[in-house]
Amino acid sequence: MPEEKKAADKFTTIDELARRRGFFWQSNEIYGGVAGFATYGSLGAKLKQNIERKLRELFVNKLGILEIESPVITPSKVFEASGHIDHFKEPMVECLNCKKRFRADHLLQEHAKIGESESERMNLKELNEAIERHIIKCPECGGTLGKPKLFSTMFKTTIGPYAGAVGYGRPEAAQGIFVEFRRLYEMTREKLPFGVLQVGHALRNEISPRQGLIRLREFTIIDLEFFFDPEEPNCFLLKDVEKEKLRLFLAESKLRGSEEITEVTIKKALKKGYIKAEWQAFFMACFQKVLADLGVPAEKQRFIEKLPWERAHYSLQSFDQQFYDERWGWTEVSGHAYRTDYDLKRHMEFSGQDMRVYKECEEPVEKEQLIIKPIMAKLGPIFKRDAAAVAEMLSKTDPKEIETSLKKKGHHMLGKFKILPEHVEIERQKVVERGSRFIPHVVEPSVGSDRLVYVALEYAYHVKEGRVLLSFPRDIAPVQIGVYPLVSKDGLPEKALKLHKRLLDEGFMVDYDEAGSIGRRYARADEIGIPLGITVDYDTLKDDTVTIRDRDTWEQVRSPIAALPELLRRYFRWKINFKDLGKPFKG
Amino acid sequence: MPEEKKAADKFTTIDELARRRGFFWQSNEIYGGVAGFATYGSLGAKLKQNIERKLRELFVNKLGILEIESPVITPSKVFEASGHIDHFKEPMVECLNCKKRFRADHLLQEHAKIGESESERMNLKELNEAIERHIIKCPECGGTLGKPKLFSTMFKTTIGPYAGAVGYGRPEAAQGIFVEFRRLYEMTREKLPFGVLQVGHALRNEISPRQGLIRLREFTIIDLEFFFDPEEPNCFLLKDVEKEKLRLFLAESKLRGSEEITEVTIKKALKKGYIKAEWQAFFMACFQKVLADLGVPAEKQRFIEKLPWERAHYSLQSFDQQFYDERWGWTEVSGHAYRTDYDLKRHMEFSGQDMRVYKECEEPVEKEQLIIKPIMAKLGPIFKRDAAAVAEMLSKTDPKEIETSLKKKGHHMLGKFKILPEHVEIERQKVVERGSRFIPHVVEPSVGSDRLVYVALEYAYHVKEGRVLLSFPRDIAPVQIGVYPLVSKDGLPEKALKLHKRLLDEGFMVDYDEAGSIGRRYARADEIGIPLGITVDYDTLKDDTVTIRDRDTWEQVRSPIAALPELLRRYFRWKINFKDLGKPFKG
């Protein structure tokens, strides 16, 4: 298969280029390295910052989404509430001979050709049977594999000097937003809808990570939680995107074993019910544009709907945005989950704090109100020191929910506390309701910065006349401008250095290079994707003009130095194109 | 003491303002919070980013220092080599009654009036004696305290699925730079001197943190490692700063029990030997300017030299830059350590990788060369599987060092391996040297972003006519411009929203507010430090001009909308002042 061969080469080439020119490499190589950790060098760090800045410009500056920064280390209570302690686990098998450990489902995918959907659905017993049935052995030593067990992929630690104070490295930045919901809601002056974004490191203790930047144990996540009233789910920005087309790979196609892509406008996707929440559709359109702006054409993108058992425990509907990678095939780059009221509700239950917001009715209505009164004489002896907290939690839980649960199941769980029918009195009263309290719903787009960096590199990579170009979109290139004296004598370096300093003062990212022939310097600049090269030559000394060279076309124009700051600023903000930078020039 | 009282109020006021307006607050409050963790809200996150951007502009853009990003989670080998596993510990005592734990030296400082320098110098035995002598009891319950022991203040975890793979949350970002020295040196095309900066989260598991943003368990550190040839230690940028005065609190004054400040120019500080390395002096001048740019006047800053036993294990000379805090007194904001070749040398020993750089001599010299040859027949039986590694390490260590050590101490330690005289042959040969290899020296300025945020807030805080202003320097204000319709009718909001959108498109951070009287909106804006307010009024509809209001003076000018983008850009880059933004205007 020649295409696969070529693909492998591209990944290797980019990896090699990234190391050699200092975009990124495996961390701690001098100690043999540890899989799943990458260090960004100067160019990579800047590329990553530029991509993150672009996302902030779109979401924070233009859409008015709030940004917060919360810690990576998080007390265990938060992840008990969020469900991560119960659910954030992967099936692992150990080789009985060499003791190496592997992801059980990955082994089945690689060595028994069992699909991702199918292997992710299996429980431990089914995994074990499949491993035995397909006679899968240890890929390292050929030894017999033990029984699969679940491994928590959160990094665990202790906060402070007490052994009991367990903390975890967060596997997502979302919980740092949910736990602060009350304050964030105040900051918006108590208005829905609103969004909150966080960019920060997250940790997932993968069993055996590979795939470079695509799957890291420590990575930068960008989580955006968008809160809205489920009774008013309309997206007021929909009209800006509703005609845009998405390429959807729907769950129903997947179940049929088909790879059919449903290409529909946002409007139709909502009308047909392919996407359940308008805000989710809106953000999917945003991320399609983000990826396009990084250089990924429409046909190399798609949104794949997750099957029920593939979805995270909190999600009602999930899509993964995928890009086509020449080596790894369709690869997730962002996730779009409709988290409903799951997280806020759980934090309300576990913390006892009210996470509901208040909404006035259009006109007051008379209603029958259900009241659940705790019988303290019963709660006291059972829950002892916790009795008051239990009563408090009771008062904050939807009474209907408690009543239904007591009727159907004979008890109701409040966090870890079991409430029985004899613990409470159930009363009904007539009341006039002027408003109501509800827990907002949430849609979440979530993306990994590191994957975006990899995508940008892979799609920027081109070969022209045997030379490598990184054709980054001009607004994410790590270095914007190279400044070069044509030769390093006769006062040209001094003139060029003055220009270099001036452009730095104007806030541009500028490199200066005088080593080697001008052709050699252009080649070096092309290889790290510098969009513009400015050359100072003998004419510059006479008339204060310079040539500007385009990285992709290698065309040149000539411009007066005095006009550069304004021209360049407009160029990098996409207001003008290369040809508008000066008069055509043959070097 | 009236000053201290006033001071306490300011800290509380800022803390309250920070919570209310969403600059920062203690994380996870709904679960009772955990000391030492803070979450930044929208304004705080932006303020922090602006301060970090300012440092990047200075160091990365203007001085050409490289920036990298490496992981927080680090394999234990790195911290074995760096000495953190041995040295990064604090003395802790536990109350035998209530089991609460405290920093032993802090208890002595607070309850026995023993100074910081003195208590930091004490070993465990001395701490124990001092606690008994001063009859110090548990500050929580009055119980008897146990014997002090050392507590490692690094967060420990496990990397991957094997229990043996210990990792730590990094307590500094510096090691992420040192371990990558070879690659970074290549990226500079093998030229010294050069600097590398990293901005990222760091973790210190403090025993009992207090002081809000000043002492966090998770914080953002900015470490800058500057590598130079110790034989060519001259700083070529010194002339830019040598006339600037520093306020030094020297170790010799401290030892005399004096609080005397030595105010000297950089030039004199170097000449007198107060500061040992020119590059260190240069960066101290840079950081004095950084703090001044955040609003801290010269007399509220000083550099305090650390006494030998107060210095980190790697430092030959250290200064702490302090600012005067109204509540906490003189407080560290940045550290300046001369780390010499300590870190690279240790990593060379522990990893066996060559961290030396090569330098050509001006002319070749004939020299007697010392050669240490391992006697493998002796090394083999003793070091077994490690013998080859020991031989490799021997070949990379300075032979003179080994010879001296073997003569003086009778052995030489290579990491954990003990070399005895009988393990090696020592030979002398005549050779012509054309160059030499050496380990670069390092000076390190290091600063906490969170402290800078706190400093900026404290020094921005002013009360004018009974109203609170945050007078942030214009280039770090979280929001640059407020846009307001004078009243919310007659088409003014539409006009103002159009202007708002236009300024956003131009890349400014802009708020829009139409709620309440214009005076009330100005007050809200002043309280979060928005430098400029632009008001759209009835005249705007006629002539397309607006008023611009200055946050600090409350003066107003009038300007045409068309001129705003360029005027504002120049204003925020400090090219023009408020009065240059338009014609004086009385509202």
C-alpha cells in the first residue's frame, strides 16, 4: 500500500524536523525519556501560544466568553462528585512472564482486528474471553497475559502533610469551572447564557502512550463550558453559521457498519435532530473554522458521533471532531459533549451548595407544592454528626425526585447517604409561584492544544523544488519576519540590525540572520515557516527601500522602510495580501 | 501601631475586591477550599497573562531569550540529580494531642521571636531544643509538640502503570531547561551566552500555606536560566544599565544585625564585589524595572543577599528581590541565584551525557594531559552491571578533579559510585591542545507570576474621593477600554455596540456596559482598572466624535471615531499620553 508508506514517512519527517529545529521532542531524553511527555522548544512554544491566542481571540475577545485559570492539583472530593473516580479507568492486562502492562482493548484492536467501538464496549469478562479466544500473547515477550483489570488513569498524590488528604492531577480543566459556577454566574451579573473557558495543563496517566503529540500523559487542554437555560435553548448566534455545512459521521451509520458521511447544513442537522443542542451545533461550526484556519481543508475534517457506550459518563450526545492524519488515519482533535446538568447537579449533591439559578415566571401561577420535611428524631440517631448536613441536602434536592425515588426504589441516595421513607414527612401545599430555580445545562467543546500544534505542522508541511516549507497560516507562524543583510559587510548588517530592532519595538516577532548565503538563509527560514523575509541591500543604503519575500511563492516586492510597520500590521491581521506590500520586484 | 492596622485593612480590602469582581479567590470553596490553591477569574486571568506577556516582550522578543515549555510531572531521576530529593525539605512538627502539623521554624519565628535567618539555620536537633527551651505548644490546641522531622515538599506520584516509576510535580521550571541543555545549545547554533525562559505551573507542597497569592502550593513560576562561559563572564548589555542604582541589603549588614541599605550603581556594586556575576547584576536591573513598571516605586523595593545557610543548595550567591507589602512587610518577589555549573554538572554525572561545550583556543598550546584509565578487571567485580557506565562516567569527568579527590580523600564519588585509587591508572601525556571543553555557568532570575499579580493589585489600589480605583499601568490592565452609550435609548446603544465591535476587531480588550447611570458605570470601570472609557452621546450621532475619559484623573477629551484605532494603539504602546488622544472636553 504505497499511500500508507508515504504517510509513515511524513510523520517521521515532521518528527525529525521538529527535533532538529526545536519545535518539540520527548522530554528528559538524557535520562532515556518517559513516554507521553513532550518539551516544546522555542519555535514550538511560540506556535502553541499563537494557536491558543487565536482561540482566545475568537472565544474570549469576540464572543465575550470568560476565561479562568484554576489549579491542576485538585482535592479528591471534586472527582468523587464528577464521577471521575468511578469512571476514569482503562482495562489493563499484565504479562505473567515479563510483567509488562498493556491496554487490553488496544491489544484486541491491534492483534485481533476488533474495532474501537466494539472493544470499548466490552467489560472485563468479555475482554478476557476475547483475549483467550484470539490467543493473544504479550507483544513484548510472547508470554501469557493475565486477567484484565481496571486501572485509574488519574495521577494521584497527597496534598499537604497529611496522608489522608488525597488529591489528583486533573484529567480535564472542566471541573475547575463547574465547582466555581456560583462565582462565575455572579460575574456575569446573573445572566444566562454564558460561557467559561480554561486553557491549562491536564494529566492522564495513560497505560502505554504512543503517537507523539497526539496522545500525551501531560498536555494542554482547552475546555469551554457553555451554560444555558434548557427551557430557552436557542442559540442567538446561530444565524451566523446555519448555512455552513458539516460532514457528520452519524451513530446510525456506524451501527450499520457504514462509513457514510452525512454532509448537511447546521440548520438541517438541527432540524433532522442529528445534533440535539443548538449551542453544540454552533460550537461545532466554530471548531470547523478553527481547523480550517490552521490549514485543514473541509474534506480532511469530519464529526463522528459517539455511540452510547463510547460516550463519557456525563454526556447525552457527543461528537468527536476528527482530522485526517496521513499516518494515523481519522484522529480526534476536539470533543463536543452535551453534558446537560450532570456536573452541576452532582456538585450540588456532593457539596450541599445550591447550584440552581432563579428565573421569574412571565406571570405568577398557583401550584401545588411538594414539601419534604426531614424528621430529625429519625435522622439524628442514624446519621449522627452528619444529620444536619443531610437535612440541608434534603432541602436543596428536587422534592419530586425524592418522592419518586422513595416510591420506586424504597430509598433515595443523597451522595453517600441513604434516605428511607420513614426519615421524612411528605406534604403538599398550595403556593403562588413567581419564579423557579433550575440547574443550567452545559454544552462543552474541548480541544487539546498539542494536537492542534501537530495538525498545524502536518498541514503546513510542503516540499517545493526539493526544499521543505512550513506554510503556516501567517497569523500562527512562530516567527513573523526574517531580516537579512544581503551580504555581511559594507554597513548592510548595521542597517539591517536597526530595522530588526525597529520591528521588534513595533511588537513583531522578528529573527535576524546574517550567516551564510542569502539563498541558504531563505531556505532555513522557509523550513521553520517564516512568512516574510526582508532583505537589506545596497539600494537600501541609497533610498531606504527593502525587498520583501513571500515564503510560499518566493515572489518579491519592494517597499520603503517607513511604510513597513503599518503595512506589516495589516498583512498579519489579514487586511491585505502579499502583493499589497509593495511594488513587484525581480531580485 | 497605626500603620500596621491600616496595612491589614488594605490586604483584606484587596482580597474582598478580588473575590467580588472576580480577580481571584480560593479554589474549590464549595468543598471548604484547600489552603494554597487559587483560581483566577476573568479579570485576574487576563491581568496575569498581561504581566507574563510583558516579561516575554522584554526577555523573549527584545533580548532574544529562548522560551520552552516542559511538563510539570518529572521522573524522579531528574530531581535525584538536581539535589531536590535530598534538599527540598522543611522541618515539621506534629502536635502529639490533635495531630496537627506545623513548620517548626515558622513556630519559632512567630512564638519565640527568633529571626528567619537564625531559624532557617537550625538543624532538627537545634529546632527541637529551641521548641523545648521556649516551651512552644501547639497553636491550635495547646498540646505538646513532637520532635521535628524533615518533610519533603514535593508532590509525589507514579508515572504509568508501574508502582516503581516515581515522579514528582516540579517545584521549579529550571530543571526542565537544564536537562534539555544540549538541544537548546544546538538551537542557538552552539553560541554562548544564551538564555532560556520557561513560564509554567510549579508545585510546592507547603506544610501550612497562608498569605493568599504570596504563598501557593500550585503557582506559576517564570524561570530564566542564562548560560555563559565562566572565562568570559562579561555582560555585553551592561552599559545599558550600569548607571542604574540598586538598593542592596547585603549579607554583611545582616550579619551585623543592621538593616542598612547600600544604594549603589550596578557598576559600583560589581566593582566592590557586592554582586559576583555581571549577568546577575544585569538581570537584577531588569527586574527592578519590571517591578517599577508594575507600579512599585524604587523606595519600596530592595535586594536582600542571602546568607550562606539561607541559599539554595546550588547557589554561590543569591539575592531576593523584595517589595514592601503593607501587611507582610518586606516580601520576596523574585530570586536571583548564581547557580554556577552545579546543575549541568550534576546532570552530566547522573545521566552520563556530556554537558560540556567546546571552545577553540586562540592558539594551540602544548600541555601535559592527565589521563585516568579505568582498570576494568577491578571495576567489573565491584560494579558488576554498572561497570561500563562507571567507566563511561570516568571518561567524562575532569581527570584533575578525580586525581585531587583520590589524593585528598582516598576516594572519588561518581554519583553513587565510589572510586578508589586501585580502580584506575593515572597517566600523564604531552598533547597539543587546540581547544577545551567546559560546563557553562548559569545565573538565574526566577519570579512567581502570582506574586506579581498581587504586587500589581496592591500598588494599583487607590481611593479617590471615597471611590476605589485600580490604577494599573495601562499595558497590564485586564480590560483596556470601556464603551458606553450615554443613555440606553435613541439609537445610542446601537452606535456604541458598533464601536465596541470595531475596537474588538482591531484587537483591543473592550467591555460594553449600558446598565445604570453613566456615573455608576464609570465607577464600576474604575474599580476594575479600565484605563479609558469611551462614551457615545447625542453629538456622536451628528458628528461621529466620542468622549474619552481617563480613569485616574477623570479628565475627558473628544475625538473622531475614525482616528481611534491608531490613537489607541499608540496610547497603549506608551507612544502618546492621554492628552494626545483628543481635544479637552468638559462633560
